[in-house]
Amino acid sequence: MKTIRFALSAGLWLATATGLRAQTELNSFSIVGRGGVANTFANDYQALGVNPANLARTGNAVVAFTIGEGGVGVASESLTRAQIRAFLRPSDQPLTLAERQGLARAFTSENALNVNADVVPLAVSASFPVLGSFAISNRQRLVGHIALNQNAAEILFLGQDAPIYANYNPATSPLITEALAGTEFQGTWYNEFNFAFARRFITLPLLRVSGGVGYRYIQGVGVVDVRVESGQLEAYSAVSPLFDLDYSKLASNSSFNFQERANGLQPVGRGHGVDLGVAVEAGKMLRLGLSVTDIGKMTWEGNLLTASDQKLKKLQSEGLDSYDFLNHAAEIFASGTDSVLTYKPSLERTASLPTKLRAGAGLRISNSLELGLDVTLPFNNVAGNITSPFVGAGIDYKPVRYLRLSSGVSGGAGYGFSLPLGVTFTTSLYEFGVSTRDVPGLLADKGPYASVAAGFVRFRFGEIKD
């Protein structure tokens, strides 16, 4: 089964289908323009997934809605721009031995490839004087991550000629958890239905405190989670029939919940998530925010395959011999005909959502200038979570009435140092903008970081007063 293909091809499919470009984790154009700094900036429906308490904050719109915000992005700390471009546009042109050896070295990295897509077809928020503030949205969210240790990279690109296979003996072959420790193939695609409520519960002349809670019902379109650590292997996948993978040999197995191709996304998993948040406004200038997001579980049932620790098998092929990366990676690390892992059908698997702690502090100097600092910490290492802590500082500046510029600096989450830029044209009712999470990354040859976010139908009516 070609589960690795899901992690990247789903991202590319989503990018093509929506026509958008953006990057990590939260991809509204204003958040991307500050490099992901959001906890004290995000307002209206954009607070969904960040801090639900922000819905009740001073200055929010009484009513706001959007159609079609989002995007997709690709980054690598070890590949070059030319290498990524070659893999995203696969060809049958054969690779020389020297090229394969070079690619094995390049893919030996904790962040060989990170892919993210996030699209909000529709979101609405509204505030009522007595009841409080509410928001709803639908969101397509995809995250993919690839990390390879040296053995895994050499197996992928050199196949049976990889150095670890020298003098190979099946009886004495090392365990997967010994040979491939540090290797990760992770990807998730969620179709989310979000709801959040917030209310101000302290209102004083110099202090306003709001609390909020968010709930999301999640349909899992697909997951692949292959994580190899010393002495521990996590390897399972469940992929929607949307991808038209061949399960014919497993369809009659009583331990396999086979789903046939039909219409729509056809989710193979379902789950529930909760966000909790607090927002503090001290005087007119200082803002503080603290939230925990994605508390909950996913249950995967359809087309589910799992693998356990086992001895490393020797490949029959010579590994990846062309830039058709997705096909070859699937064959070697998923359950293809020439794979290092043996997968078995399963009926059900429960996994935690990618839970995070988000903290932020902001300084609103004037109506034209606002500064903010964010820290995001992953609480677990499941597929879809950021791979390391995120730290960022952001700024919003309005040089003229109808123009807002966003920028800052950020680092972590598997993407390295970034210098974002966002441009938003705004009136009292309407906004549209375009942004990138890393300007140098758009141009860099080494360690490229391509991301663009866009939103063209964002309306805001009224304003929440003190």
C-alpha cells in the first residue's frame, strides 16, 4: 500500500484544487504575514484554533465572515530548491549513482521535507451583548513531515546496495528500531467543523479578561504515521478511498475494514477536539493570551494497516532510480512489494490529536502599530503536530488608512529561522491580503521555504467596544 504517497500527494492535490499557497499549521493570510505569531493578534473567526477567548476581545468585529482563506507551503532544511522542484515534478529520467548518493546525504535530516496545507471554505463569527461571542468554520487541514536517518536515506536511494546490507544475513539482521531510529514519515488530512464560544467575565477600567472554549468535529480523510525510535516503532496508516489505492488482496480479510470508492472525501476516521483559552487586556496597550488547542482523540477504522517491530528486510531493488519519489518511497517504507516493513490489517486504532500549548504577549502602541510575541509548544509527537517548539515576534503597522503591513521573525516548528511579510488592503468593512512566511525562503537555493497565503473575501461589520 502506498501510504507515503498520501502525505505529499494529498498536499499537492489540495494545493491544485484550491489554487492557494501558504504554510505551517495556521494559514490565514494575516497570521502567515507575521510568521505564525497569532495568540494576541488573531480576532473574529481567525481565533479558531488559536485562542477562542479572543472572540470576546475589544476591537473585534460584531460580525465577520470569509470565503476561501488558506494556502499551502513546502520547506526543507537539507534539500536545495532544484531538488524539491525535481521531486514535485517527477520524471522517468534515470539517476546516476553519484546523484543517488548525493540525494541520500541530502535526505539524511530531521527535517528533510515539511508540507502543510490549510483551507477555510467558510467561517463566520458574531458577538451578542448578552449571550457572548460565537464562531463557526469548516477547515481542510493537512500536515506532512519526513525525516530520515542515514540508513533510511541510503536504503531509499541505494536499495540493496546500501552499506547496511553489506554481508546481509536474515538471521542476524538488525531490528527496524535499531537500524532506522530517527526516521519519521508523518501526514494527516482532517476535514474539520469548528465551533467556539467566548465571553468577557471581568470588565474593569484597566482590566478585561475573557475566557473561551472551542469544539471541533473531525473527519479523518487520511493518516500515515511511521515513527522509528530506538526500541520503539509506531507505524500505521488509514487512507480514504478518494486516493484509489489497491486493497483488493485485503478486501476479504475479516480484520480489515475495507471501504470502496464512492463520492466525496469518504473519511476513514473520526474524532473530537477541544480548545481552551484565556485572553487578558490590561489598559489600552497590553494584551496577554494563553490557550491549549487540539485536546482530544481520533479513531481510525477504514482501510487501516499497522506494523510492529521486525527484522530489517533486504530490498530486491536498487532503490530510487528516478525523481518519481512518491512511488518509490511508498514501495520501500510502506507496504509495497519491496518494502522494509510488513503491514497487517487492523480494525481500529485510536490516536491523540496534535495538542499544543500557545502563549502570547502583545503591545498595542496605537491604532496603527501593534507588536506581539508567541511561543507554541507541542505536547505530543503524533502525526500533524509541529516537530519542535515555535517562537516568533510579529508586528502589524498601518502606514496609511487602507494598508496594513505585517512582518516579524520566527523560528522552530521544523522550519528554521523565517522572515515573514504580509500586505493587507483594508477598509472599515472589507479586507484582502497576501503574505508569505519567509521572504528569503522564497529565493533561497539551500533550505528553501516556499509559502504564500491569500484571502480575498473577508468582511467585518461593527466593533466590540469596552
